[in-house]
Amino acid sequence: MLRYTIRRLIQLVGVVLVLSLLLFAWLRALPGGPVSALLGERATPESREALTKQLGLDQPIFVQYVKFLGRALSGDFGVSTGVQPGDSAMEIFLQRFPATIELSFLAIVIAVALGIPLGYLAAKRRGGWFDNLSVAGSLIGVAVPVFFLAYVLKDVLSAALGLPTQGRQDAIGATRVTGFFVVDGVITQEWDAALNALEHLILPAIALSTIPFAVVFRITRAAVLDVLNEDFVRTAESKGLTSPVIRRRHVLRNAMLPVVTTIGLQTGALLAGAVLTEKVFSLPGVGQALAIGFERRDYPVLLLLIIMATVVYVVVNLLVDLSYAFIDPRIRTR
Amino acid sequence: MAHSRTARRRWSAAIGLTGVAALALSGCAQSERGGETGGGQVGGTLTFGAAGAPKLLDPFYATDGETFRVSRQMFEGLVGFKPGTAEVQPALATKWESSADGKTWTFTLKENVKFHDGTAFNAEAVCVNFNRWYNQKGAAQSEAVSQYWLDNFGGFADTPDKPSLFKSCAAKDPKTAVVELTKSTSQFPSVLGFTSFSISSPEALKKYDADNVVASGDAFTYPAYANEHPTGTGPFKFGKFDKANNVVELVRNDDYHGDKAKLDKVVFKIIPDETARKQALKAGDIDGYDLPNAADWAGLKSDGFDVKVRPAFNVLYLGINQLNNPKLQDLKVRQALQYAINREQLVKSQLPEGATVASQFMPPLVNGYDKSLEAVKYDPEKAKALLAEAGASDLTLKFYWPTEVTRPYMPSPKDLYGAIAGDLQKAGIKVEATSKPWNGGYLTDVDNGVPDLFMLGWTGDNGTAHNWVGTFFGRTDNRFNTGKSPWGKVLADDLAAANAEPDEAKRTKLYEGINKKIMTEYLPAVPLSYAPPAIVFKKEIQGVTPSPLTDERFGSASKG
Amino acid sequence: MVTPTRKKDRIDALAASSGESDAGVSLAASAWRTLRRSPVFLTGATIITLFVLISLLSPWLAPQDTAEPMLIDQVVKARNEIPPPQPGHLLGGDLQGRDFFSRLLVGSQQTLIVGVLATLIGLAGGLTLGTLAGALGGWVDTVVMRLVDVMLSLPSLLLAFSISAMFARPNQYTVIVAVAVVQIPVFARLLRGSMLAQRSSDHVLAATALGVKPGAIVFRHMLPNSLGPVIVQSTLVLATAIIDAAALSFLGLGNPDDRVPEWGQMLGDVQNVFDTHPQLAFWPAGCIIVVALGFTLMGETLREALDPKSRR
């Protein structure tokens, strides 16, 4: 198990190195880039040339990459040119990551809270109208572009429910402890601040939860169907155990395994979805930084955030694998 | 650090009232506060929706509008601009006079002025600032850092090959500062009204290592002064920059030397998305934002918001580059382009209310604008005839337009491009369209002379003609490559001469003459339009005057 | 039986369905029997047939030119006015005064092209890698699969965003490439899995024993038998590609030239007027949802029909 973990981590380092080299080289090859971003429309050919030289952008790409790696090892990934001009990319990531975690967490909670019970019910009534309806619903949910749904929520639901449509928190002056606004409010017992931060998350989290919901729903449904067909359930039934007992003791617990894994594995979809929803709701998280970064070609920020997204995704995958093997002994023997 | 009681109350109010109209909410907060202060005019927080975060807080190194917007509330310069105009008026200097040759300027300073850190403002402090600007070293000399100084004053103390406009500054007595220049220029003293040339506290500059700019990797990092301790003399002082919540907070300076600010606080809430700013305003989350989309003006007005339209202080033009296609060196061809574009239709369909067709390369507010010039009328037949005369009937031009950008003079480049290209095709000119991201190749290609036609514009920094035509055509290797034509050099020389003329009346005449020549004899590009940008506030925000220079100061603003 | 949850495992499970392929013909036949009676599949198939027909015929169906700003005189930005529906212009005009109905119709064609090309490129890339790995095995297999796993370890939509952000000049083709590249590893793993499942199957062993050349085995025996899973995956990718292309446009990474419209671009480009002219967003969004749903319905029912597990 330990060796497996170490091997995966080494692989991760390799992936990050290759990825960063590819990104770096490619971004450097693009026209414009940092010089254009810094000088803007007032630039003259001379000032461009001077700045290119000053920033060392005229050196061979490999030299630039080695220098970049050197700085990157000390956490310096360069300075933002478009998202928060002047701030270091790392600072931007650290400030914004908690917002995205809060959002993703709430989205997963919504997806699970709806997906598991609905999936279970649908499986129990396979082929019935409830089953067909909810399967159709989950399929439509996947077919709707996330950002479109976000706009519909923002324009329709926000007015109906009186929920805020942008930002992380209304007022300022709340004490910052962890950077997680909801958690901060709870720790410092500034309950209204916590509630306010939570309200800001609701609509974006609903928009973000559709795809994980659909996946959790379908996996739950399939898993429950599988388990219902398994020998041990049939055996239990034949032994005369009543249906609620079977449900609790055997069906749900066994069906939980794939569901738990799925939840972990939705990280990727959440990261990409966060780019879209955070943009729509002007939520200052990593996703919004990526969206603005794409829009304003903020390469230092893009480079770091893409690498961090990969790291997070791979690490979560690894954790899921480990926990999976830990929970289900059958895997370990595979 | 518990948050203040008022903030707490605002929250409870907000939570208790979610779903109720925003107006009622702010009204409620208002009455509570009114009870405390007795008047309703004083106090309150103005929350302004900003499109981006300020890059830094030291205006001298700034190049971005968001930094200027925040720092002009905290800083003042020797001169300022009369609200709502581009005319210079006294600020930290009460009066000034220049020698006959325009090289020696004596400023009389306002007395009893204190910086936010309590230190005194005097002639010595003024000279410390000038010398600071002039003595920038190393990375700080970069075009990307001290851009406004380089553009307006030229070089630095240790760059003899790059002469500077600035020569020296002396404190004759505590209330008199004498600034020596190396030559006469029309830019002085109005250039001192730029937010970049605001006066900072010498003490704070030193204490927080203000000049320590470091080039790191692809960019520059700025010292503590620019990040956390901006110290000026303005009506507001720095509160904090809550980066996790994307909010900048300024608080009232109770020791301000003039009329004290009415607001307790000014908060800049960063909302990058245009639609989100509009919705935040409608929901009552913010009290105002800049540059509402022209299409929203009518809707915002009918919803009871105060859309303040600034006087147009920009120009959009169709750039013509003479470098690659020799046919473009022919005046007739360039005139044909001017006749081919239906500018009236363009202005009506694509630009905000109040936009007009441009008759020259500067708007009417600028000194030297020639009133006698009229924009030529749309005439596709005349365009065809001119092209035939020039033997250019089968003209094919490389037309570039930018993506990933909007500018006050160019609200939607794609839509503007579509209209212009359609007009050109109707006049028989073939267009090879290329679009590139603004910062991802467009500006570079325009600078390097790749396209034949391009869309670009300018928003003025001040009301001197030099800031306009001087910027466009002051050199021969400009974006239009006017040096390719014999008149390019003449134009550049005429512009330099006009700029150096110390007598204002004579100077204005010279510029009027130049503008006429540009439009009738040279036509290096086709000016398209002047478009007024707007800024929008809730009705109860009063005392903000829209400025052509976007120089809106919130010191005079009040809520209710 | 544990339900596959990971992307990898899901792909492998699908690939395995081609394993018992001596019965290839009968499998297809039985799948078809199931599908013919499935209302869900028929709904999907009807939607897609209509979509394809409309997109093929759209140049003749569209009443107006899609690039000509013929209603420009009814566009007044200052009053937020766009041309309303009127005779000859069923749905009025867009922000540039072009006929909106014609653009929707013609948009179907570009949308189909984006979907099909992205799928074909993804398939071709995956086919090359998967066949190499699956047919040759050994170190080629190891190298290729390591590469594929690296790609699968990035969130796919985020990868598509990043790829298109790397093009200096986004255009129609960069969108297709960005959407396609993220599908390559999926197809590669799918095909490799399918080949591996067949390598030890009776008919391949028989062919090898009879001295048939390896190349011929791959192309005559193995690939045709992988067709089922590939079709299923392709159908699902068509839906994903169309939705992903819209997301790219929304982030400003789409094709900026809109003279020839595409639904994703039409939707992504109107984000600023979503609240004031919602019809400009609802029409293309509705079209995308219906078509994506059509492909998904077909894909999912196909998958079930081909899945040996569900036929027990």
C-alpha cells in the first residue's frame, strides 16, 4: 500500500514537470504575452523591446524554463497580469482556493442529498414512472450547459428567493481566520456573517451540483440494482429477513462503495464547472481566476492554477483509491 | 479585530429583509444612521462596483484605471481639474506662474495641509516627490512601471541619453516651490493633474521603501508603500484591501484640509463581470459602477438609477497603415475609405446615446479643436469614383479587429467591425478579416505594421492637443507609418513646434491649423466617432460630477 | 459485481463488451431487437435524424444570408433595441441586425460539424494509440497507456479550456481540436481494452494458428468487433463536444468570427444581454439541450443493449 502511494506520488511529480514544461514552452511561444499585458495600448516598439530584454524574455526558452523552475520551487510562479495585476500567482491561488472548496463542498452535499435517495427509490421501483422520470431528469441535467443553467438560476431563482447573485459576502469587517468564510463566521460566532456567506454559495452550488447529481443518481441506481441481484441479498431474502433490514444491512451499505468513490471522482467535473459558475456569479474563487485568466491571458496565473488543479485532482484520486481499497477488502486482493 | 457595530447591523438587516426590495433595505439602514448623526447628509458607506482590482495603491507606478480610481480618492496633486471639465484648477498649489520662456514654474502652496500620517505638506515635500520621480532606478525605470513619467517627462537622472523634461525643484520657502524644466511644453502644468503625479508623504515614502521595485520573473513586485501604506493628503485614507473578499475599503480623513468628506467610508467591491455589476446595483449590493453598457442606459434610467453621462473625451478611428500597400499612400484612396463608411449609421446603431461622428482626431473639449471642420457625409459612389481615379478599384485590404477587449470608445469591437467591413465591401473594397486577442497579438501586430486597416482609439489624459494628435502623429514611425508619405515629417515637426509654443492663444491657433491640414490634406486615418461613457449611481448618491477625464472624486459625495 | 465508477473502469467495462465477439453478429442483431422496441432509443434517434436532416438542408432552408446585417437600421444600442420578429424574419434580428432564424438554422450545420469532427479526431487519435498499444503490447503498450493515463488524470473540460487558451488566435478549428484532444485518451483506452479482450478469444487464436498476418488480424477481426463500444462512446462524445464548445465560447475561447454561426457560439456570445434579450440565449440553448439529449439517449440505450451484463 505504501509503495503504491509512493509510486503514485512520484508519477504525480513527473506529470507536473511534464505539464509545466509543455505549458511554459507553449505560452512563451505565443505573441503578446506579458509584455503586451504590462504595456497595453500605450506601447511603442522600443518600449516593447526594452521590456522584453529586461524581463529576460529574449533568452532561449530552456534557460527561461530552468529559471522559472528555480523560482517555482520557492513558490514564486510569477506575478498576475490580468486577474489581480501585481499580486503573485501563488497568493491569488491561496486566497481563492477556500472559496472554491466551500462551493464544491456544498455542491457535493446537494448532489448527494438528492442523488442517493432518488437513486435508491428509482432502483427499488425500476421501470415505474418515478424511475423513468428521474432517469430522464438526470439525462436532461447533463445536457444543459452549466453556465446557461447558472444564468437561468441567477435571473429567475434569485429574485424569487431573494438570494444574492454575486460575490462571497455582502458586508466587510468580518474576522478572517481560515479564509473559509462560512467556517470563519462559525469560529468567531459571527453568525450573521457565516449565514451571509452561505447564502452567497447557494445558487452557484445548485448550478454546479447538476452534473455530480446526475452521476451520483445514476451510480446509486445502478449499484442498488446490482446489489439487489446479488446472491447475498437473495439469500437474506430467502432466509426470511424483512425488507427494511435487508435494505439497511446489506443493500445500502454495499451500494455505498461505488457511490463514495464517485463523489471523490467528481472533483474534475467540479473544477471545470467552477470556472463557469464562479464566472456567472462573480464568486472570487479559483474558477473565477481561471475564467478571467483565460479572458485576459494572464499566463502566470493560468500556469499555476492549471498545475494546481491537476495536483488536486490527482491527489483526490489517490485518496479515493486508497480509501476504496481500505473499505473494500476485495480490491486489495486484486 | 471584531467588525464594527454598524456592519453587524447591516448584516442583520440584510438577512432579515432578503426578498424585500433593495430600496427598502437601504432606506432602513439610512434612517437608523440618520438618527445617530441628525441630518442624513453626512455618514454612510458608498459601495462602488469596480471591474477589477487595483494593481497597486501608489499612483506613480500605476497604469491602470482601477488603481487611479482608488488612489484619486486618497491623493491630490499640485493642480487638479475643475469637476466636469478638462480645465486645470488649483489643488495643493493655490496659484502658479511661469517665466516668459515657459521653463521656470513657481507654485504657491496651500498651507495647513497634513498628510494622512500627520506629517506636514510643504515645498520641501513637493520637491521630495519630484526628485523621487526623477531619480527612479533599475527596474522602476521600466516602461511597464513608470510609464506616465516616461510618457510625459522623458528620462531619469541617470539616463543622460534619454533627456528629461524635468530639471530641478527648489523649496524657496515652505509655501513656495520652484520647478525648472529643460524646455517649454503645452503639457505643463496640466500634466501635474494626472493622478500619477500626486504628492505622497515623504516620511511614508521613506518608511515603506516606496522606490524598491523589483523585476521578478515576468513581472514586477512592488514595495510595502504601494501595497499597504499609500499616504496622501486626500479626503479619504486607506482602510484595507481584503483580497479574499475582493474589497478595497477607504475611510474618511477627519483632518482633511478642505471640506471634509461626507461619507464615512468608500468601498470598492470588485465584480469583474459587467452583467453582475448591473445586477448587483439593481439588487442594492452596490451604489454605483462605472461604464454601464450603453444598451443598459435606458433600462437603468427607467429603474430609477442616475445614469451620469460624461462629456465625450475619446476618439475611435479606423487606422490606415501605409507600410505594406503602396496604394494606401495615395490620399485619394484614404479619402475613398472615409466616404465609404456610413459613420452616421455606425454611431446610431452601435454607440451610446450622445455619441457623434468625429470630424477630427480630438473631441470638441480639447484646446485646438477646429470648429470649422465638418465630417464628410457618407457617399459610396464618390468612394468608388475616387478609387477608380487612383487606379485602385480592385483594392484588397488586410483588416484587423481585436477580440477580448472593450473600450469606452469601442464598446463592442466585433459589432463595429461587422458594420465597417460591410460598408467597405459595398464600396467595392475587398476585406481580408483577421481577429486577434487585444493582448494576444493584436496590439503587437498593429505596432509592427502587419495590418492595412485596424480599429483603435484613444481616451484623453488631459485637455491639451498634444495629448491627442501629438501622441498619434508626433513621430514618423507611428502606427500609421506617416513617414512613408512626404507630409509625415512636416506634420511631426509642426506638432513639435506647436507643443513648444508657450503662448496659449498662439498655440491653440497652431493646433487648429494642424487639425485642418490633417483632415483635408493628409488624412492619415479615418476618425470615426466620439462616444460618451457613463457612470451610474443610485438616486440617493449625490455630489458626484461626471468628468471627461473619469476624474470623479467622492469627497463631495453623500448618500441621501 | 461492482458497478464501475471511475472513468477508466467505465471505459474498460465498455471495452469488455466486445470480448465475447464470436457472437458479434448475433449480438448486433439482438441489440437491434432490443433497441427497436425501446421508446427511449427511438426518441433519441428521431431527434438526431431531424437534426442531421436540418443541418444538411439548412443552406436551402434558411430564408436569409447569415452574415448580412440587413436589419442594422433597427439596431439601436443606445435604447437596447434589436429587430423584433417581422415578416421575412420569423425571430427578428440579432445584435448586429442579422436574421436570427436563419442563423439558428444554419447554426445546426456548424454545430454538427463541430460535433462530428471533434469525435472523428478524438476517435482517429484514440484508434492509432489504442491499436498500437492493444495490438503490439509490450513496451509500446506501457508507454502509450502511461501517456493516456496522464491525460485521463486531468479534468477533461479544464484540459479543453487550457488547450484553446494556448492558441494565439482562437477560431473554428481550435475549438474542434480542443474538444477533440480530450477525447483521444478515452478512445485509446477503450480500443486497447477491446483488443486485449479479443486477443485471447477463440477466433483470433484460430486466425493466428491459420497463419493470418498480425496486421490483417487487427484490421479484419479485432477492429470490426470493437465497433460496438466505439459507436456507443462516439454517440456520447457527440453530445459532450457540442456542450463543451458552448462553454469555450462562453469563456471567450471560442471562434470570434461569427459570420457562419454555431449554436455554442451564439449562446456563449450573448451572455451580456442574457437578461435583456433572453430569446437570443434561449433559442440556441434549447437547440443544444435537445440535440445533446438526443445523442445521450441513443448512446445510453445502445450501451445497455450491447452490455452483456444487462442481457442475463
